[in-house]
Amino acid sequence: MLKATGLEKRFGTVPALVGLDLAINAGEFFALLGGSGSGKSTLLRVLAGFEAPDAGTLTLDGQDLLPVPPWARPINMMFQSYALFPHMSVADNVAYGLKRAGVVTEERRSRIAAVLDLVGLQGLEARRPQQLSGGQKQRVALARSLVMRPRLLLLDEPMAALDAGLRERTGLELRALQRKTGAAFIMVTHDQQEALALADRIAVLEAGRVAQIGPPQEVYARPTTRFVARFLGAANVLEGRMRDGVFESVEAGADIGSDLPAATVAVALRAEHIRLTNTNEAPVVTGILEDAAFRGDDWLLIIRLKGGASLRVVHPAPPPTAGSAIGLAWGAASVMPLFA
Amino acid sequence: MGGGIGDAAFRLMRRGILLAPLWVWLFMLVAAPVLILVVMAFATPADGVPPFTLGLRFAAFAMLVEDFYYAEALLAALRLAATTAGLCLLIAYPMALGMAGARPPWRLPLLALLMLPFWTGFLLRIGAWMGLLRDEGLVNHLLRGLGITDAPLALLYTQGAMLAGMVHAYLPFAVLPLFTALIRLDPALLEAAADLGARPGRVFFSVTLPLTLPAAAAGFLLVFIPAAGEFVIPELLGPPEAQVIGRVLWQEFFQNRDWPLAAALALALLALLILPIRWFQRLGARA
Amino acid sequence: MKPGGFLRAVMLAGFLFLWLPILLLVGFAFSADRIPFQWGGFSLRWFGVLAANERLLEAAWLSLRIAAASAMLAVLMGGGIAFALARFGPFRGRAIFGALAGAPLVLPEVVIGLSLLLLFVALEGLIGWPAGRGAFTILLAHAGFGAAYVAVVVQARLAEAERSLEEAAMDLGATPFVAFRTITLPLIAPALVAGWLLAFTLSLDDVVIASFLSGPAGTTLPIALFSMLRLGLTPEVNALGALVVLVAGSMLALALWLLGRRRA
């Protein structure tokens, strides 16, 4: 439905988007995941029309969007600060876009009532934004966008301003709303948990381009770059190179896994996929236990390998004393080859 | 970040249409007058309407250097401005501390009480001081009634009267930045200092004072800058010999009709004020 | 920080210093004595004398008109300057633009007055306009420095109102002009009103700039008052002071009442 190719944008000398390509399908919940400075907010502002890209194309159902100003785009946006008009009531905030579109009073009323019902804000029509809680403000912002029946809704860090306790429930409600309305949602977030939990597909942005794109399970299980692996919580990345079908890692002091693609430049290992070996099992790598921290359900161990790298390992039982020599092993399927 | 809306060229054009009249306005009412002031300072006074002929002569500036009368007027103005600003600060600091220390519901009324004199008219307030300080005025009546003096003291048209009027007119300017800075001061800082063993006096000198010093400087300059060019108060309350630059400029312009000299005096005053103005703007940029 | 006894005493002394001359000025307006600040029994006669002083009344009427008109112009231009500085991002000459916009705040009044007079004289010599000095040139001068004050007030308000509010409006289908009218303008309206009042007061109170720019037909109230005071104080000035304090006080009371009603 929405297609962006080769988007470029720089602010002065600072590049924000560097040849970014993206395709969004109708009706999907899409998450743009990235750290600060990854270009995710700039991308959202380009889609909404607040920034003009320096180069690239942007089309919606084949129609060129770039010459269309923000007020004429069939795309709506929910701002991180919510941007609720402080001098208007909840009802007037929601009515704002309908008035601009020339929707007649009666239809306006019924649509406002329906959308407030949808987000669970009945009875708060006359309140001012200042009189609402954080969660209520978020719903008003959502209602104000949804009442326009956009085909595509952009959400800029929709949960960032909410209390931690409210976030999970709100996220699930957000996805339920997305399913109910059938609109495509593009959510920008820096929180990987949020993206993984809610989205049909995620794109991880790095330095102004898409580093990896795909369903959450796939991106999580098969990251392709060091950045994506680290960003999605893989605690360990070991550098090395392929030789004769085997991945040699000097910093690990051992060969790690075989049958990896020839282009592998590093491998990622999740802390929870590494186990300590017992005496009758040959370890893949060996090292010294440097530190251990109790985390409630388990311990997090920091182990210095022979080659100098350190590994983080999640261990279910009380660890040996610090300084002990330790052997580590993992299943072959846990080794995630990285290509950049 | 620009508002990246639609076609860039169109955007620039629209912005230009909005900016153009503002540029014309600022050029005509701010830039051009000052430039003409420079041109005038190099002209020659002449009989006629308007009373000058243009040229490139340094006569007006030479007069400023040669005749000590003008240098003294500049010095007197700076002295008056510095004394006024210093006195204002001395009174404003405890006043601002008292206001900021008052319970919150009292702060707004106190602020209103501070600013309200502005709405009563500058000249009327000067008039009130004239009434108080005249030979037959209220203060002299009081002094005689109490038996302190038996002949009226000359109070009006003195340095003291001038200073009283100056401080009265400019005091709120000094209090305002200090009051704002004091109520913005994080109370946790004062509590932390007290918690670390500082007694109230020590808290003030080691925390409050250093943190409000920029505001004190702003208050000083907010008084000093306009006071340096003051004309009305020295004219109405001051002694005839208090020839500050504002008054001298006025006389050269209105009585001697020497426009080039008046322009040169204005430029000299500006030159003296450049540094305080730059300092003040730097303080403002930081706040 | 609890105000100690000393601080409270200094504060009260400071307010007394500010207010006592004003209160005495008002009080003695009701004295019958022909010597100002001398009690000769209660009387309203000086208000009558004031009402008969046509020169002063005319000057007051002219001052009010100049103040109102120059404040309107100052709000228009000052608001535009503030909007450009707060919303246009970087544009060519922005630093000079900002410096010119702020200059009237720090220039001495005598310099503003003299330099504007020279400008108008030069303009008359070059293009024959404005012909002579008077109410119109005073109005322009007052609008010029009033705009600088308005710009400061409005810019502060614009900085508070997030840019994203205007963007949200445009996202919901408002063109930039409609977004300005329905979102920006209502949000900065209080600042525009405050700026107008400030410019109005500054104009009404100015004697120095007006003196430079007034012609034979441009005697404003401060100019008239100044020439009266030069000759010495008369009880008429007390009466005028009482009237001004009464008007300003009731305007303030009205403003506070309106504010209180809006909050309730």
C-alpha cells in the first residue's frame, strides 16, 4: 500500500535518512524500531508530510505522495506529546479534523460518540486536556486520529509518556483497536519488547536505513547484523571469520559452529542459550568466571574467555565461586550468523 | 527543523511575503534612524529649516573631546546610573527575598503591588516627589512640625531629590529578575545545604547568593542602561548643575539647535552603553 | 526560606517607599488648598479646574488615541516579528533581524527620539512624506518601540505552545492559515492582549520620544504635563493623578475579577 524507495534526508550536515526503502501492507501493524538518531522519527515526519525528503519516492497505492501537503494526505499521526489542543474540550479536539473535512454536524456527533466509545472515553467529552490523566490523554489523541478513518495511522512512541504499569495493557488495547478498525498502523518505538509484542512486522532502523525487516519471531531468531542482534537483546557477539566452513574466533579462543554461511563475519549468542558444561562433556569454549549477579529466577554470569572476549550467561543454579575455570557449550541452532 | 510543507520554493516565497514587511518595518524604525544619526554627526549646523548642511566634518566629535563639559556630562550620567542601579539593588535584594519567602498565595498580590506603580504614570510620580520635597512641601512641614528644623530645608532640585526619584522610578526593574530567580530556586538545594550543616546565613551566602548573582546583574543592568540616558528626572528633580548627558543632548537639540552635536552626543552615549548592553543580552541568552 | 523579621521589614519599607508618594498625591487631590500637598479641607474643586483645562483634556484625548492606535500597530508588527523568530527556523539574516527587533528595548529614549526625528526629517526631504511632525510621527515611533516589547511577550508564549500542536492541526486537515487561526491565534491571544496593554501604557507614559517627534499639533498629555511640572506643581496634577490611579485601579480590579471568574 505505502511504498518508500531511496529516501534521503539530511539536516545541515547531519544525515537522518540514507537511502531508506520500505513497503507497508494494508491493514498491518508495523513497528519501526531504532535508537535515538536512527532516523525513525524523521521517517515518520516524512510520511506525515512535515519534512520533505531530499531524494527518493513515496507512494500510496501507486499515487505519488510527496507533492501532497500534510493536510491533504489520507494519513494521520498520533504525536508523542499527544499534541492535544489545550484550549479545546475532548469533544472539540476529536471534532477538529471532521470540521476541517466539512463533515455535517449530525454525522460529526455520531462519529465522535462512536470513536469515544471505541477508546472507552464516554462521559469525558466536556473535559479539557489538562483535566485528564496520562492514559486518558493518549486515548483522546488516538480517538482524534481514528475518527478521521485513516487508512494509515502513524504513532510516534505512543506509550513513551505512560507509566510502566499502564504500558502493557495499553499496547494490547492498541492492537485490538488496530484489528477492529482495519487501518494500517506504523508505530515508532525504541522499546524492542513493545515492538515484538504488538507488531505483525518490524523494521530495525540503523543510521538512517533499514537494517532488517520481517515478522518479529524471525527478526528475533535470525538477526542478520551485529546492530540488530544487540538491539534485540542478544547479549553476546563474537567476532571472527569463516575458514574452510568453520567459524574461527580469536577473541573466543576457539572455533564456534560449523555449517554457517560463507558470508558470516560474526556470530551472536543469547545469554539464555549458553550452558555450563559438566565434567563428562566437552566444552565449546572455556573461561574464568569473573562476576555473578543474582536476578531472582536465575544468575547472570560474566565469563572471561581464553581469547579475551567476555560472555554473558544466564545460569539457573547458584554459580561456582568467582575465579573458577568454566566450560561453556550451546546447541548448534543457537548460533546466529551475522553478515554485517 | 523547518516546516517541510509541500513545495519548497512555494514555501520560501510565502515566508518571504510574510517577512518582507517586517524587514521594512525594522529597517525603517530601527536601523535607518541609527544610520542617519551617524550621518548627522558629521554634518555642520546651519541657520535654516532643517538646521544643518550635510558633509563629512569632525567638528562635533572634536567638540566632544575638547570641551570637558561634554565628557563630564557623560561621566555624570554614568555615575548617576551606577549609583541608582546600586541603590536599587541594595533595596531590591531584601525586598525580593521577602517577597519570594512569603506564602504562595501572597506572591501574586505582592507582585501586583510592585508593578502597579507603572500604571500610575511616570510624570505623576515625579510630580508627587516635587510636592513632597518643595520648600513648602510635606517633608519640610513635617520637619518643622516636629521641631527638627525651623527654616525650610532645600530638598527639591538637589542630588538627593534626583536620586530618590530615580530609585523610585527604577526599583521594580531591579526587584523583578531577582524575585523570578528566587522563586525558581530549587528548595531542595537550600535543604541540602542545611542538611550538610550550613546555618541559614551560611546557606544564603554559599547557595542563594551565587545562584541568583546572574539575576542581580540583570537587575543592575536593567536599571543602569535606561538610567544612563535619563532626562526627565534630572530635569524636574535635580539641581541645575546636574548636567547629565540626556539633559545636555536635549539642550543642544532643542535650545541650541545644534543637531550634529546632539547626534554626536547620542553616538557617544551608545558607545558607552555597548558593553553593558552586550553583557545584558548575554545574561538574557543564558536565562 | 522563611522571611525573617528584617526581610519583612525591608520589604514593607520598600513598598511604602513605592506607594507613599502615590497615595499622598491621590489623597491631597481632595484638598481645597491652592498649594499642593497642603490640607485645606475636603473639596472636589481641583477636579473641576482640571475638567475646565481644555488644553490638558485635548492632550489627554490625543494621547489616548495615539496610544490605542500605536498599540494596535505594535501588536500587529510585534506579533509578526515574534512569529517569524519562533516559527520560521533559520532564515537569511535571522541574527540581524533578531538584533533589530530587540534594539529598542535597550536603546536610551533620547537616542530613539532623536534618531527617529532625524529619519522623518530626512524622509520629508527625500520624498516629501511625512509632511512635518505631529501625532502621526509620534504614533509610528511608539508603535516602533512598542512592537519590540510585544515581540518579547508573544515570543515567550509561542515558545511555550508546542510546534506539534500546529502540526497536529495540519495533520487533521487544516491548511497552515487555518491552523494559525484555530490553534496558534487562540493560544497566543492572552499574550497579544498583554502586549497591547504594555504598548498602550508605554505610549501613554512617554514624554521623551514624543517631545522629539511632536510638531505644533502633537501635544500629548505627557508633553503638556511635563511643561506644567517644569513651572512647578499645581493641585490639578494631584487631581489628574487621582483620576489615573482610579482608572488604572478599576481596570486592574476588572482584570482580576475576569481572571477569577474564568478559573471558577
